[in-house]
Amino acid sequence: MRAFRKAIALLLVLITLGACVLISCDRSYDEEEVLASAKELLFQAEILNKVYYGGGINYISTGYKDGNYYEADPIHLAVLGFTTIDELKNMTLDTFTLGYSEEIFSTKLSMIEDETGIQEMTRYYQKYDGNELSEPVCIMVYSMAKRQLTGDIEYDYSTLRITGVKRQTVYVTVTATVKNSEGKQMTVDIELNLIEEDNGWRIDNPCYANYSELSDKYGELGG
């Protein structure tokens, strides 16, 4: 009888596991832990979004110069929390997933080219005193970089909430106010896709937004 019960229990476990495979069971999570991680990660992401997509690292005209590249402002770097490209990469990997980080590195820390030629210059590169085996001198900033984050964004951290989970991703939403250069503003919800990697939770998607005149008008109509 005991053996029969064990066999039934094992069968139920196998059925449950099989069902999870078929329907892609969503992961379990600790809500308090996820929200605490989301808050910390978003704070770092705010800095990185400005570095990679917004106004970027400030530069000085009295330092090193190479065409449209200028030496990064060391005072601004101290505020941002890094002084070399390697430190910037580490900060990125501490905030975003490996996959999303690699996407950023390949588009912002590398030149974008296709069969027609160069589409976008490297936004930042590391200047060395000789070759890459020597000491890093400074970060060089491309002064003509295109901005994808064109306005200001202010996140309301008190609104962080979990809005869903699918497989290994936990979706956290935060409400933010975005402004354009003319001072117009609107409220938007921004979703963070959180994935737990070996070193903890990481954001797996862009987490910024720009003011949209069209969206604002739709909002007025909906109101």
C-alpha cells in the first residue's frame, strides 16, 4: 500500500512538471524583494539612460581632442560614478541583463555599420596612454551623438508595483512624468522587465520615455 502511494505521489509530481513544461509555468517570486530591487535598479538606470540615450557625458574643450571627440569632464564623471569605460560597463551589467547590456555596448560603445557605410559613430571610447595594455587616460565623448531620450523624465518611485509575470520575467510598472524642451509634460506608465540572473535581478528592456504630443492629445480625448 505504501509503495502504491509513493507511486501515485511520484506520478502527480511528474504530471505537474509536465504541465508546467506544456503551459510554460510562471516563476514564483518574493514581491518585497522584487520591488526593493526594482527601486535600486531604476535609480542606476536613470543615470545610464542619460549617459547612453540622453544628453550623455559632459565634455571639456580644453582637454584631449580627436575630430568630433572631446575629453570627458572629470567632474561630471565623478558625479556619475565611473571614470573609465570598463567601470561604465560594470555599472551597466550591474543594472541591466547581460543580453540588454551587450545590445547597449554594440550600439553605444561600438560603431554601427552596414553595407552602405557608417550609420552611427561610437558614442564613447577609452583613450589609453599608448596601447590598450597601458593605463587608461580618459573617456572620449562624441560631441555629435544623436539623442534618443530628448526630454526630462521624473519617476515616482512610490508607484512601483508588480503588474504581471510571464515565465522568468516579472513585470514592474512605475509612473513617471516626462517633459519636452518647451516645458510641456505628461504622465506615463513605464514597464520594467525584471529577470533574475546569477548576480541578482536585472532590467531587460529600455525604461525611459519621451513626451509625445500625439499621446497627450489622445489622453485629452480619453479624459
